[in-house]
Amino acid sequence: MANYYNDNPNLQFYLDHPLMKRIVELKERNFADKDTYEDAPVDYEDAMENYRRVLDITGDITANIIEPNSESVDLEGPHLENGRMIYASKTVENLDACTKGGLWGVSMPRRYGGLNLPITVFSMLSEMVASADAGFQNIWSLQSCIDTLYEFGNEEQRMKYIPRVCAGETMSMDLTEPDAGSDLQSVMLKATYSEKDGCYLLNGVKRFITNGDSNIHLVLARSEEGTKDGRGLSMFIYDKRQGGVNVRHIEHKLGIHGSPTCELTYKNAKAELCGETRLGLIKYVMALMNSARLGIAAQSVGLGQEAYNEALKYASERQQFHKRIIEFPAVYDMLSRMKAKIDAGRSLLYMTARYVDIYKCLEDIQRERPLTPEERAECKKYSRLADAFTPLAKGMNSEYANQNAYDAISIHGGSGFIMEYKCQRLYRDARIFSIYEGTTQLQVVAAIRYITNGTYLTIMKEMLENEVSEDLKPLQNTVRTLVELYEQSINYVKGANNQEVQDFLARRLYDMTGDIMMSLLILDDATHAPHLFTQSANVYVHAAEEDVIGKSIYVKNFIEEDLVNFRAKAKEVAE
Amino acid sequence: MTKALKIVVLAKQVPDTRNVGKDAMTPEGTVNRAALPAIFNPEDLNALEQALRLKEQHPGSTVGVLTMGPPRAGEIIRQGLFRGADTGWLLTDRLFAGADTLATSYALATAIKKIGDVDIVIGGRQAIDGDTAQVGPQVAQKLGLNQVTYAEEILKIENNIATIRRHIDGGVETVEVPLPCVITVNGSAAPCRPCNAKLVMKYKYASCPLERQPEDPRADLYASRDYLNLNQWSVADVDGDPNQCGLSGSPTKVKTVQNIVFQAKESKTLTASDADVEGLIKELLEEKIIG
């Protein structure tokens, strides 16, 4: 039987990374749960076996229930009935399968009913759900909102909400408003404390809320009257059982049809404050966004893989000029690049996930006891790495998913433009990946300080010291040259000493960062598992070379005066 | 009125004859079990799903999986536990080996008596290796219970009466049956639910003593986690009569086995004329290929 986990040795490879040992150790607190919970592991091997089993179950559910339902979900979509969102009928089936499979609250501690899985494993589950149906992955992976409630809510709130999520109740994060998209500081939804009700009341409108009719909402709202910026915003928990929030409209979208995008009206909706006031945006939503961005990176890899699988299958069967089209260089060039992007992007995704795991576990331990100085240093190190890697993983993978979906249609030729083929849906679904949870342009903004302050450069130089296998040495030398060009480009941009020039060239520097970082990661993978990654390492590093050299020349030749040509229209509008 | 039910699911480990490769048969024309993966008989999974639904609807109910086979058939019990069954019994003994449907139903019926106070015995209509559909009805006969075959859905159980929808030729019929009873489930019933993550983590090392290796790395767990020890019953354990078990209890004798290879390359050429098309439709109807 088809299984998205067992059929994908590349995915399996990332589970066995050496850092997993530390992650398991931290996550399981030296296996303290083993005498209390029947499903708790007793040692490292046992924990890994548990992870493999859950991956196997999810591989089965995704391949045999969710994927077969995906076309019907895309065609039917959700609908609105008396202010309530009704899922597509097959979405309900998918949700039920996930409940029977016990795939909710997977990252939560066992004492609340969770599976206590690391984020790395959660991301792998997420990738597979996205391969099967990217729109359903939204609904499913929004369960990770519970991480934020767990981190910042009080014990009473944890006891109240986490078991419900573990039992299959869904979540949403209500952030965007008609006039607050990328700029969340402008959020207007009003939160007023009511002495009479003993809770906050929410009033206003939210827009573009994914899974907006969920059971448990995390809501960003303005609690501090008279404020205009992010510091007046707090985070609230709205429980659908309370009532007061209705769905006014469900958006008709280009893709991810199964994922309901709702416009919500709040009328005196009772809500609980989560954490402290004023920290809503600057602390909690940032945490929420970082985990959501990792989710989109996983979604992107999952869809990219599916697009590749579809393209490979078609190219291996379709004959033209008495040959299978995969035999033509123009086609196998596309296919091998698609594969290389997935492999390199996946490596970046799971490296990021491991970094997140380590620092989040340490932060969690800190809630129980003070960290040792070594642990504090470790936490800081990985937190910084996670912050630096997350915008790369989200931005690069979401762009790759789009490129792969585009190429999958190219390989299908005219058939790819016909609605009967799956690749058209993948193409439509992928388009939002590089937009929501922060556009690629905003990922660049998040990454640029790590570019200019040399964080990435230091990591690259460290990684260049890694031993690679003999036959990969030439590739490593190529990357070494690219790192030099990259350093020159950064220095050039910094030397220009002009903020607008830096902002303008930031995307080029970002792309170069991604290209080089993933080249280094895939060289490492190819050294450890040559049978899985040698081809992709070659293809990827050469493509990176093509891109980095071109961009380094662009940066080097760019002068401040060039901006005139680009901003002519902007100037007109401004005037 | 809801009543807690004691349900026994009959399940068989079978070679996966649905994905037959070129090595599936031996030159002698018997099934090459080594070349085919061993799976949970598909219609027994449909039966398990019905049992698990009853358990959900009738709080306090228990579901146990009863299987007969070599030690590795313990996997069937684990698969049941992974999906929500509470317990299981593996009938394993050299004396059970070589059983035809009569000896199998004797063994199962004897075990069910041993389990005692069972409200519902439920299994698949038939197994994909033998396709006889005899075991379920024979178990009912030996236990003196009412039986419902070709069941598609157990609609309700009230006042000790089960209402069941059956799949019959050309439609469905709804019947009532007093408990205790035996039900065999058709493949058109709801598919079985997936394995549950927590249950898999809990029961993954569950095994019968005979399945275990001498140097089992998880041996210490069997002592501290009793639920990892699956019931393993011999003929003696169920107070069975050895003469009615296994080969000695099986009147069926295989006389010869014919290896049938489809070689017919017969073809007909039809024109687009109405007469030819009508002739073809008639022929297909008569041959029961369509209609």
C-alpha cells in the first residue's frame, strides 16, 4: 500500500540526524514519563521507534485517505451556512481520519493528552499531509497554535484548551484585518475589559483568517485604548463555545480550496487574555509566526515533492518523437533541478526544525528549573540559529514549491493546462505559499540583518570545514568560491552606505545566502548518504553557482544612481 | 438502553493475494506464502471497524481479536490493539495446523466458549486466501447461535436485539437478530479506521511468548508492562479435542491441484453496425459480464 513515509527514503534519512539524540534527551527529560504513561518511551531507540511508527501511520493516512480525497475537496470547497463555515464533505472525512489516527496535539506534553513529539517530527508529518493535500495541511497544522498557548497561557488555560486540541478540536490565528496585512501593527480589533462579564469583549472584523470558524482562536486585538502601534496589542483566546464570532464571508481563492479563508465579525465576543497585555504582537505573535513559517516551509517541500512525482511519472510514460520525453535533455534538466531543490530545501527545513526543537525544549525546561550556564549558552546559540534559518527555510522553499509546480506543468505540456491533471491544482495551491505568513519579501527583511551582521557567513565558513567525501571535494571548492563572492557582495552593499540600496539589493543577497547554505547542507547529506544525495548535490551546487555568480555581478555593478530607473513610477505616485 | 457488549472479532492473517507478482504460486500450484506479504484479511478489517463502532456507542464494551495461526499471526492481534481493540487471543499449536474450515471453526468455537459470555462474534465474510465463507457460519452452528451474513452495517443494538443492514443481490435488506449472535461482514462495509498513534506507541512491543527471540532487547518491559503480553492458547488451553483440530479434524482432502493459466487469445471483430453492437450487448448480458 502507498505510504508517503515508507516510500520516501530521503525523508527517512533526516530523522536519523545526530542532533536527534540531544533533541530526544531534552524532549523526554531523561524518559521521566515512562512510569506514568503507557505510550512513553523508555530510551532513545524506543523514542525513535515511536517517531517512525507515527510517521508510518501518517504516511498511510495521507496516501490512502487524504490524497484520494484531495480532488473532491478542491472541487467542492467549504461553504457558508447561517454564519457558520461548513467544510467540504471529504475534509470532514480527513479530520475524522486524523482523529482516529490520534494525530492532534502531537507536540503537546503527555500530561495534557499530547504525543510529545519534537517539532522536527511534526514538520515531517506536516510535509506528508501537504503532499497529499496542501489545503488540508493548513487546517491540520494550525494545531501548532497550541504551542503558543502552551508557552504563554497560564496553567488553567492549558488544562482547559490543550486536551481539547489533542482530541481533535481545530485552531486558528486571527491576525489579519482589512487594513492590517503585512503591517500587523495597525490591527484595530478592539478588546475591552468588562467588569460585568469578568472577561474581555472583542469587537471588530478580521479578514483572510485561515480556518476562521475553528473551535479555539488566538486573536490579536487592541487592548490599550488610544494606542496606534504594536505595543497596544494583546493576544486573546476565543472559544467558539462562547459565541459572538460569525463568519461573514468565505473567500473564493485561486488555490487551497479546501482551506476555508474567512472574514469574521466579532460582536462582544467573550475572550480570555493569553499572557500579558501589550505583548501580543511583539512577543506572542512573533512566536506564532515563526512556528507557522516553519509549517509553510514543510508545506512547500511536501507540495514540491508531489509536483516532482507527478512530473516524473508523466515524463517517464509520455512518448514523443518515439522516445519517452524524460530522455530529452530539456526535460531531464528540469526534472533533476526540481529534485535538487526539494532535496536541498528539505535539508534546510529539517535543520531549521532541529534548531527550533533544541531551543524550545530548553526554554520549556526553564519553566521547570533554572538552566545551567551550559544550557543557557546552548539555548541562546540554537535560538539564534533558528531565528536566522526560519526566514530562509520559509522563503526559499515557498519559492521552490512554485518553481516546481510551474515546471511540473511545463513537463506535462498541453495536458498540464487541463483541469483533469493534478499538476494544475498543485500550481494553484503553491501560489499562496510565498505570500502568507509573511511574503518572501518579508522573509528577506527578517533575514537581512543576519546577512549584514555576518551570522550566515560565519555558519558558512564553519560548514566549509566539514569533511566531505573525496568525490565531493571539487563541489566543496566551488562552494568555497561562492562564499568568497558572497562576502564581497555583502561588503559592497554595506560599503554603499545607503539604506535604499541595501533594501533594494537585499533579495539578491538573500537568494545567494539560500543557495550557498543549501549547497553546504546537501554536500553534507551526500557525504553521509551518497546513494540518496550525490546527484542532487551536483545539480544543486552547479545551479547555485549559476545563480550566485550572476547575482554577485549584479550587486557589484550596481550603483546608487541606478535606483532612478527603478523608482521612477514610485516617485510619480508619491507625488 | 445501551448495554456494555463483549465482542469477539474473528480475524485471519492471510497472504496478500491482491498484489500477486510472478512468484505468487509455486510450480506445484500452491500459494507461495514466502513471496506474499502477510496481511490482515481485508473483510476482517471491515468486521473490526463494526466492532469498534459498537464499542464507541456502548460504553463499557470490550473488543477482543481472536485469531489462529503460527506465532507470527500475533501481528493480527497487535493490528487490532493499534486500532482500539482491548485484548486478543492467538490460537497457536502444532495440533491446530493444517486445519480446513471445519477444524478451524471447531477451534474458534471452542476458544469462544473458553472466553465466555460473548454477546457478538463478528468476522469478515471470507478470507482472500481460501474464499470459502464457511468459517463464520460454522462457528455459529457449533455455538448454536443465530447468524447474519453479508452484513454491511450494524445499525443499532437495543433491548438485546441487533438491527443489521445486509448486502444482498440487487440491493440491501435490514434484519433483526437477538444477541448473542454471529455476524459476518461484507467488503462493502465501511473501511477500517487507521492505527492510532498513542495505541501504537503503547502496544508496539506487545507479543505472544512464542514470537519472542531468546535475547529479546525489550525483555524487561514484558515484566513491567503486562499489557505487552498477548494471550497465546494451545489446544489444551481451550480444552479442545485434538482429534477435531488441525489436520486430523479436517475431512477436506485435496485430491489434485490444477495450475490454470489463461491462454485464450480468441478475438472477435465487430463492425459499427447496429446489429453487431446489439449482438455484443446481448452476449455480454448472457455471460453476466454486464447487467
